[in-house]
Amino acid sequence: MTLPAIFLIDKLGRRTLLLSSLATMSISSIVLGYSINNEMYVVASVGIMAFVVSFAMGLGPLPFVLLGELPKEEVSLLSFPSLPPITRTASALHRLTC
């Protein structure tokens, strides 16, 4: 799902893609919460799919793109391989504490 985001990052811009992704994720979370409370499970399924798609289009791939572009080249070569283990560790810690 992140494949279309690769092409949209340069066309739409990083900021636009990130803000639209965050806005869509927020709206779909609200729709999801409302629909679960009112037992509208088809609408809840649409809310889940909208959340996943909006995450995959912006907030999912953008940190990896920005990490390669923001630091100097010497630092980038060292920092980019360390990002996946850091994100997986943070995700595991979050899962253990929640």
C-alpha cells in the first residue's frame, strides 16, 4: 500500500501528504468510534480501512523518507539502518505497556 505514496511524495509534497494523512486518520478514528458505539459494523469496517489506507499513504512511509533527507550524508548513512530496529523496539514496548 505504500507504493503509491512513493510517487505522491514528490508530486504533492511531504507536508501536504503528512497533514492529509493525519486528518484522514483522525476522521476515520472518530467514525470508527461512533460506529462501534452504535453497532454499525459495516461503517466500522470502512473506518478501519480508511485508517489503514491513510496511514499507508502518509504517516507510514514519510518518516523513512525524511530520515534519509534531513541529516547530513555522513549521519544519514549511519542513522538509516538503525531506524527499523528502533521503530520495532518502540512498537514492542508500546504493546507491552498497553
